[in-house]
Amino acid sequence: MFSEARRVGLLGRLSSSLGPIEASIPARLKNHVSSSLVEVAAFQRDVLRELDHIERALAGLATPVLLLKGACYVRMGLKAAMGRIFSDVDILVTKDRVGHAEASLMLGGWQTGELDPYDQRYYREWSHEVPPMTNRRRGTTIDLHHALAMPTCRIHINSDKMVRDAIPVDGTGFWWRLKDEDMLLHAACHLMLNSEFDRGLRDLWDIDLLFREFSENSASFICSLMERAADVGLEKITQQALFLARHFFGTPIPPWAICKQDGIFVRLIGCAASTRHLDTRPQWQWVADVLLSYREMYMRLPDRLLAVHLIHKASELFSVAAKRQRVEQAQL
């Protein structure tokens, strides 16, 4: 179990959730638990410190800055932050302010990496975020968004409405967040419309923990969640994500709120989001990974842009193969 948890990035969360049974685990595993708990504590301190740096860099922006996903969970002290490790801080400002935010972050020490002209165009014209920005000194990464989903997505998601309804994280007025229903909807959207399933099980556990905590705070949360999902165009996506959360984690979701049948797409997600350990992963997981990666591209881009994107990626593959062949011939 611990090897499987490490493989999918959940060792810290598993260790953090052991509670009273931690004392009963075998001695040979206790070092793994202890070290992961130390890592989690240090990581969350670093996240809060990094948010202070970002706040100073964007202090003159005079616009709400939304925290998304893992950094938001940590800042709010949610149960979904328990043992959660992530690679970057996701923030969002409105599209009319994203240029100012990017410039402020650059002055604060963040910079984008080297990108070819096509990738620059992909981010600047089609994507819902600018290229990832890495701090020159600390090596930390920010994903600066101006929408919650790609504007070219085939599923029409009312991202603007979700952003407009954001609320302050605390009394400081700088950091904002999506309201409870939208936080869970965004987690479901991120899971179902991406192909990064090496962390799919973590995303499903996020959904489970968010649902349980928000339901404890409001008995009518499931009703308001499904109403909101229908309102912003995420009803089917949410039903599918909740089905998978209940399947993997026993999330207490009423039957009326989940998809009525587990179609091929949901089965592929379940296969890809399962354990990634070499000894226990599903036999056809690699097939699910490939199919879902193509589905992600199809869902993100309309036909014309999809054709352009596939041609570009194919030319990149041929270029890499040709370069490798030239190197091998030179070595003969």
C-alpha cells in the first residue's frame, strides 16, 4: 500500500490520515510514515511562505487574486490540504489584468522558460493561462490563469460566472477563492478534462474530502452543488466525477446525483486514475492513458485548431526521431 501511495503522490496524505492506527503499523514502515509527515509539514510551510512572496509581488495590482486547487486548500486549512503535495501554485486574475499580473511577477523574480513560437501562440491565443513562471531564486512555479478552462473547450463552461462569484479567503481582502460549490466543480473539471492521471487518484480523493467537509457545513450542499453544476455547464462532468469518487472512496453521494451508467469514458478514467504501481496497476492502463490524452486534445480544441496542433506535434516527433538518427550515425 505504501509503495502504491508513493507512486501516485499520496504517501503524505495516507500517512497524515493514519491517526490512531499509526502506532500499529509494522516497524519497517514507520520510517516511511515519519519522513513523509516531516516532508508534508515543511512543504506546507513553504507554500504559505511562497504565498507571502506572491502577495508582495502583486500588491499593486488592485484586483482580486484567486487561489486555486492545492494552494487554496492549504491557505484555507481545508481537509483536502491534509498531506497534499503539489508542484506549483495556481492563481487567477481576470483576462484584462493578466498582463499586469505577469509583469508584476516578472519584477518579483518569476520568469517563463524557453518556448518555441508555436507554444507561445498556444498559450497566448488559445489557452486559459500564460506559460508557467518559475522563480529565479527559489525555483518555485506559478500557473497564472485568466479562466478556469480553455476558452476553446468543446464543453461550454461559464468560467466567468464562477470567477465573478468568488469570495474573500479571509479578512485581508487580497486572496480570493471560488465559493464551495465551485471549488468542487473546478476539481471535477480538472480531473475529467485533463489527462494527467498519474495524479488522478489524488484528484479523486480531493473531491471526496471537499464533498465531505462542505456537506458537514451545509446539509443542502449536494442540492446546491448540482444546481450550480447545471447552471455553469458542468452537470454531466460533475455526475461522472462523483460516481468515481464514490467508487474509489465511498463518498456519501445520493444515487440521484451521479451518472446513471458508467460508460466507456468513465471506465477509462477509472482505469487511468487507479494505482500506478508496476505490480498492481491495471493491465490496460497504458491504453487508457493514450486514449484519454487524445480525448483531452479533442475536448480542448475545435477541429481546425486540433488539426494544426496534431500536425505540429507530429512534426516535433519526426524532428526528434531524425535528430536521434543523425546522432547515432555520427557515433558509428
